[in-house]
Amino acid sequence: MPQKRKHIIFWILYSLFIFFIFSVLTDLWESVFRSLGIISMQMLVFHLNYKILITKYYASKKYFIYGLINFGLILFSVTVIDFFIRFFYYLAHLNRDHSYSLNTIFNFKYFDIESLETIFNHMMPIILAIFISFLFYSFSEQKKREEKEILLTKAEKNFLVSQINPHFLFNILNNIYTLSLTNDNKSSKAIMQLSKMLDYSLYGSKKKTVSLKEEIHYILNLIELFKLKDDAIEAINFDYSKVNQSYMIAPMLLIPFVENTFKHGNIEDTKNGFIDILLTTEANNITFKVKNSYKPKKSVDASSGIGILNVKRRLELIYPNKHELEINKQKEFYNVNLIIRLENEL
């Protein structure tokens, strides 16, 4: 609902409430005049504070000027409300009591006991209007901060996803280039495999969540594509037999860990190299484990750290306090253990 409409509805409901209170205590016309006098000044003070004074003076830490202006508004409002009510009494007594003249309307004293009580009664609604303007302003500013934070978080998520695609493409094209130098038939098959994967990489990554079935299919294609480099590469095991494939997850979240095994591991060593990948689901939890052998002095490109840093940041943004990630480097192995708690997000 637009902000202007909310304000209109608020003032209509508030006016009806004030009129109802006065109608219980006084007659109809006095209720109308008292309500009009008080509410009109409350509206004036509220909107002056909400739209001008708070932002121009209070938010700029000009507290003295802000307080002085509001003090003047309170005195002005009290005087106007009292004048408004006195004028109503003049009209009401015009044909009944000729002693109630126009002079009575302007005979307002600030410092006798009766007037002090009147000032207090008329001052409280004006102070209330100032207080409510603070509440509205605070709520509005908080909402703006939250919206800004959401936009910044969304922009960062999109940026991180956009980084994944070039990183992925760089790795795959390196593999295809290697194949093209050795075996033309395999390179054409690799290009075909790549075209299947690009659909998910380019379009799936734009979705908020994808099914584990899609992520698994992508990993399988990635493994098959890598195996094309060498027929002797066999020690890659991907176990997803205990997975509920309908579970939903952020796209391209598991891929960097698999890519990392190819990049830093020594799977090309057909005697000692291996990659073990385990994906399971249980009680709304996703568990992803990767273990691979590695070659300590293996040279990698300068972008080698982008994928893992990226996925860590995405986990922080998408699953705050709902994930556990451990990456351990032992003497001859890398171990990755990722747990994502989906709770009721399925």
C-alpha cells in the first residue's frame, strides 16, 4: 500500500476514535469542534516534523533549533485549539447568552490555574503528534536501511554467481584445449558435453534454488567431461544413492568443490590419485563430503582460489547460521565436509 494512502487511513481512523471519545463526554457539536481543533493541529505538527523538521534539524544534530521550533509549535497549537473551542462556545451561546461576547474568545490567559489546566490538556495531543512523527520516521528509516541491505546482499549474490561461470568455463576450456592437441574425436565429444552443461550454468544459476537432481546431473557431466582427458582415469567415485533429489539448494553451490579436486588433485596419477564424493540427505539436512589425493607442488592458474572463496561467501549470505563447512588439508589428502540445514525451506 502506498505511503500516502496509509497516512490517510491512519488519520481517518484516528479522527473517528477521538470523535468517539469526545462524543461520550460532551454533546455532538462540541465533539465535532473539539475533534476538528485538536486533530487539525496534530496533523500540522505531525507533518511538519515528519517531512521537514526531523530530517532538516534533528537528523543533522541541530537539537536546539529543533526543540525551539517544536516548543513554538506547541504554544501556537495550544492557542489555536483554545481559540477554536472558545469560538465554538461563542456561536453556541450567541442567541442564548449575550454576556458571552467576542472579547471572551480573545481573553486567554496562560498563567491562571484554569488556563494551565487547559494548556496541559491541549498540549498533550500535540506532544503525542511529535512522538508519533518520530515513530513513523524511525520506522521509515529502518525500512529503507533493510531494503538497501537486501538490495546490496542480492547484488553481491548475483556478482558471486557471475564469477562462478567464467571460472567454470576457464577450467573446462583448458581441458578441451588439451584434448584438441591430442585427440580430435574426444575434443568434439567434449564440446558436445560442454554445451549440455552451459544450459544449467548460464540459466540455472539465475534461479534462487534448483533441485539436487539438477546439481547432481551437472556434477556427473563435469566428471565425464574430465575423464575424456585420459581413458585411464577411473578412480572418481560419486555416491548419491542416499539422496532425496527433490531437495532444493542454491545453484552452483557444490560445483566449486568438485572443480577444486580436478585442479589441485593428482587424479591424473592413475596409480595413487583418487576422488571420493559423497552426497546424502537426511531430516532436511544436506551433507556433501569430498576427499581427494593431491600433489603438493602442482602448479595452478592465478584464479585457483576464486571458486572456494566464492562458495564460502555465498554460504554466508544464503545460509547464515544454517551451514557448517570444514576444509582440512592433511599430508596427502584434501577433505571437505559441508552440511546445509534447510529446515522448512523445502
